[in-house]
Amino acid sequence: MNGSGYMVGVWIVGVLAFAAIWLYALFSWGLLLGLMIGWIPALIGGFILGWLWPLVVLAVIGLIILINH
């Protein structure tokens, strides 16, 4: 195993986190600023959360359990 499964998780979570953070910036800062500079924090957050994807998955599972309990 050369870690290719881990890289799949990095890309999936990283891209989803990037999109979520960019959309949050878009709605928080408005259309102009959100589109122009919102990708910068989205790129940073997507990179970090992508590499920490097992923790992100555990956190999401925990939130789902808390919400449905």
C-alpha cells in the first residue's frame, strides 16, 4: 500500500472543504469580495482539512450522532 487510499480522502475532503469555505466567504463578504479573495482562505482551509481528513470524518460522524440523538 503506497498511501493512495489516503490521497483519495485528501482530495475528496479538500475539495469539499474548499467549496464550503469559498461559499461561506461569498455569503459573508458579498459577491465581489467573496469571489475575488474568498478563494485564499478557502485554499488554505481546504489544504489543511484535506490532510487532516480522518479527523474531519470523525467530527462529522460525531455531529451526526449528536444531532440525531
